[in-house]
Amino acid sequence: MNQSKDVLFARLKDFKTDPEALRAHFLDHVQKMPSTPYRDNRVDYVGWAVTSRDGTLDDGIRRIAPGGSNTRGVNPTDACSGSLAQVIDDLGRTGLKPYRARIMQLESEGAEMPLHTDAKVETWRLHIPLITNPNCFFEWQRDDGSIESVHLPADGSAWMVRVDVNHRAVNRSNAPSHRVHLLMGLSVNPPFEKLAEPWLPVARERSPLHQEEQAADLSLFAHSMAN
């Protein structure tokens, strides 16, 4: 495994932000702004654009119509201030060229989002969780039909996820709860050297012993994030 296309999920290397500052900015500032409803594969969100094409809060949340503008959403909105503006600046200095940054709030609905793909070629998104719970997961379906499930902790890390592979986001909490992530597209795929453990490979090793070792490692990772 030596190319980004070999990886499903990883942490952005040498990057950390202040999760408490981001949560406070969201609760005290962004959440009080007008939100935009968004429905993705039968699951409802509300969202606030942090960067958009025209600098408005709703552009970047609404779907872009087929054949619409390919302009990247990099203009800051009214939400892009304080700690959020600092995060966008810091990510820009990594060379990843983030765009269409937005905060998306997923409710606990009980039903699972259908598995789907968002692209036909290698495509990554970057997630920084602001509010979560141990029952929120990002999942992928491998070619053999098996499901890989990972909880993304709100610990200030930036998590890189592939969206050209069958995937879904789920909030399986049995109590009313929010899953709030800062997420964004990337104009360039991350170089392999920017991907840090823990990570998931696209293809499992053929050795049954190695598969067992990988499964154990992933289990420990998921357990450590759920507590």
C-alpha cells in the first residue's frame, strides 16, 4: 500500500485543531444563522456553507444541477470566522485545496442511508467532527459485500474518506442526537505521505492470518473511539 488510491480512510497527518473552540463557534454563532435543508439518499440534514461560490450560506448546501457551474466554492461566508476561518486557512496551507466547506447536521433517524457513490474516479472528502456520539459511523462496502464501519471522533483530527467507493453515513443513536461535521471537497487527491494511521486499505491482504490481524486492529480502533 503506497498510493492514496489504495486507501479507503485515513487521518490527515500532522494536523490538529481545537475541537472545543470549533464546537463553541458552531453553537454560539453558526447554529443561530439560517440553515438550509438537504436530503441525501433518503436521509435529512440541515447545513450552513462555510465557503461557497457566491459567499452565501445556502450555496454549497443545495445540490448543483446537472450541467451547472463547475466553479469551486472557496469564497468565505458569514459562518467563516473565528476558529472556523483558522481551520480553513490551516487546511489551505497543507496543499490540499479545500472547497465547498460546509457544516452538516445529521439527525438520528433510525433508518440507514442506502450505500452509494459520489464519483467514478478516486475522490476524497475531509471531515472534522464537531458533535458526535459513539453510534455515528462512516461505512464502506467492499467488493465482496462486507461492510467496514468506522466512528470518527470529535478530537480535533481531520479524517479523510473516499466517496468513489460505496459508502454511507449513519447515526444509529437510540436517543435524539445530532451528528455535526465540518466537511469539504478537495481539489486535489491527498499525496500518500499525508495519510496517517489509523487507516483502512481498499483491498484486504490475501493471507487469512493477515486478514485476522487487520480485523483485530480495526476493532480496537473502533472501540477506542467509542469511549
